[in-house]
Amino acid sequence: MKRSKVAALLATTEIDREVLVKGWVRTKRGNKFVSFIALNDGSTINNIQLVADAEKFSEDSLREVTTGACIAASGILVASQGKGQTVEIQVNNIEVLGAADPEKYPLQKKGHSLEFLREIAHLRPRTNTFGAVLRMRHAMAFAVHKYFNDHGFYYVHTPIITGSDAEGAGQMFQVTTLDPANPPKTETGEVDYTEDFFGKQTNLTVSGQLEGEVAAMALGQIYTFGPTFRAENSNTTRHLAEFWMIEPEMAFADLTDNMDSAEEFLKFLVMYALNNCKDDLQFLNDMYDKELLNRLNFVVQNSFQRLEYTEAIEILKSAKQKFEFPVEWGTDLQSEHERYLVEKHFKKPVILINYPKHIKAFYMKQNEDGKTVRAMDVLFPGIGEIIGGSQREENYEKLAQRIQEMGIHEEELWWYLELRKFGTAPHAGYGLGFERLMLFVTGMGNIRDVIPFPRFPKSAEF
């Protein structure tokens, strides 16, 4: 008999038929007459109840059917007599596929802290919380691809190993085959990277943007969606050393086109979650964040406020609220400032534009005032910045001068500059951190809890 998924059985109206289910035992209770087994197979947050009559199963035959055990069960799907479910299975046969010692199984009891569950990342997907998060992570990844495919973008795989630093920050993980204890040296005593695998110093990428621009200058509209890495020693609830980035790049687009795309994209993702993850969202709303569903609806129901950085500074300086970090023109906004603009002042998502150039990356298009660049940050309630982007500088001379001003080695980016020599065009793009999106749509409080195997300082166990 072919296995049925629990999600399909809980949704069906076809009862009084034989079915086969396989999954993991969540709970078992009962008495000398009957046992009730809650089974979950990961297809839904909801369990299906198995009813095992004592006439068919002895106590010994059910001894290994414990919390955490993996079983296969067959029987008749019937209308449920109890509360909380519409159907249940009157079981005729149970096979234990994998036992779980109840004295040692870490998830035997409920109510474990999220901190404890991070220590057993190999088992935490079996909890309701992380089952919900991982199903939603899949749904959001699918929605990303669906949106861009439906809007004529091409998916481009940009390299993980790179010889350039897209952000100019220098906090990168090095990739090398040289002996760290005895690397070859040049005559000046520096490490001789010409002897390395790639013949030059290479690192794990912090962004696929620069390579994405290359593809956009040929295909028109592209997006990347892949892992990126930052060797930043940040132990915060918002930072990871390995995370996933979504980065569209659009030829023939300016800052307004960029804002339009980002707003439409984010609304599509949130609406997809509301329409396709109802059970998981309701669980997360009830258990972790009572305002989650309200916040998601808040985003799709409001047009985003578009605001000049200079105007935002004036609003913050005149605010009656006291901030931990003072603001002046030229300062980079902190999360507290961003959330004030969204949650207190405008009461809607905000897109901030035209930042001072000295706090932004080298590739952003410079405005004619000589002080600002056509940057764009999308700010969300509860999280602050969720998207960062800009119109890119297409002028060769201005880009080369900016690279020089920031002390970036021009020889590392010769190919990026050369794009501006041959058929240059106005273009724009942005980046959405996938885990930041997941924080928003799940209501979880720590970014380490929205990725299956989090990488952060001193943690690479799993």
C-alpha cells in the first residue's frame, strides 16, 4: 500500500478506507483498553491520531512506540470521535522503524528553550516550532523563485569563491590551500599567493552583486539566490557568519524602478506566506508573537512611505522619543531610528533614499550634489532594514575615482570597471537577506532560529 501524508489525510473527506502512514511519535497515552498515538510526518504542523485497541495490540507490542520513535501504521481512516481532529486511524498494524530510548531522547518532554534546541540542531526540526520554520523557509524560497520567474528575471549562479570584496569591508573568510604553518613567502616576507591554488588571494563571497551586474548587462534582468559569508565577530540576534542573499539586478532601471520592484517583491512574499502557510503562521502567532499576523497584514495593506535621508534626520532630531544613539546628518541610522520611523512616525513601511555617500558602498551612483548617492533602504516594523540597494554607478570615471577614494585595489575590480567602458547602461539592484525575511514572516526573535544549521562565532558543530 502506498503511504499517505498526514496533511492529505487531515484534509480529506474520503473516510472508511484503509491507509498507511509513516512518521514520528509525538505522544502516546491511554489505558488498559486503548492507546492513543499522536503521529507527525513533517507534512503539516498537525498530528494525526492513531487509535490502537488492546484487543489487537498487547502492551508488549507497543512498548517501543515511544515519543521520538519512527513507526509505520496501517488501518482504517474514520471520522474522529474526539475533539481537535476530524479524522483518526483505527490501527490494525504498527511496525517500529526506528526506536527512541525514552530515557535518553532529548525531546521526551515539552517546553525546551530555544537556546537548548540550538545545542541539538540535529533533532530540533522535529519540534513544532522548527518544523513550522523550515516549512515556511521552503515556501518563501519557492515564492522568491516564482516572483522573479513570473516577472521575466533569469536566475544566475554567482561564485562562492571570489577574488574581490563587494562591500569593501574586508571581513571575509579566506580560501587557501597553502600550509598555514609554513606558507611560501615573497622577498619582502609577505605570503606569496601566486603559489596558492588560484594564484591569488581568494575569499568566500560576501555578495553576488558584482557578478550579477555582469549578467544583467547581457540578460537585462537577473537575480541571484545563494549563500554569502561575513567574518564579522558579531554575537547578536541579527547576525550570522553564513546566510543566504537574494540579489536582483536590472539593466535600464533607476532608483524609482528599484523602489517599485522592492515594494512589489516584498508584498508578494508576505502575501504568499499568508495564503500558503496558514497553520504554521497561526502556531507561531499564538506561541511566539501575538502581533505576527497583524504585522504581516500591515505590510501588504499599506503603500510604503518614500523618504529622503535628509528629511528622516530632521524627523528623528525633532522626535520626542530619546534614542540611545544620537542622530546628525551623516550618521548611519541604527535599528531604533529605523523602527521609530516605521512604527511611530509613519505607521507604515518606509523606503529611505539618497544617503550620504561616505556611509555607503563604492558602487552606488553619485548624485549631482556631490554629497549623496542614490541608495535605498527598505525599513519594516519590528526589524528595521530588510532590503538595501541602489542605482549603480555606470560612469567609468566617477566609479574609478570612488574606488580610489575608498582605498580599494583597482586591479581586483578591473573587470567591473570595464563593464562601464563597453556598452554601459543605467542599472539598479538590491539585496534581501533571506534570514532577515524569515525573521519577519515567522516572528522569531533570533536569526539563529530561522536557518537549519546556524554559523556564528565559535559555532560550527553541525
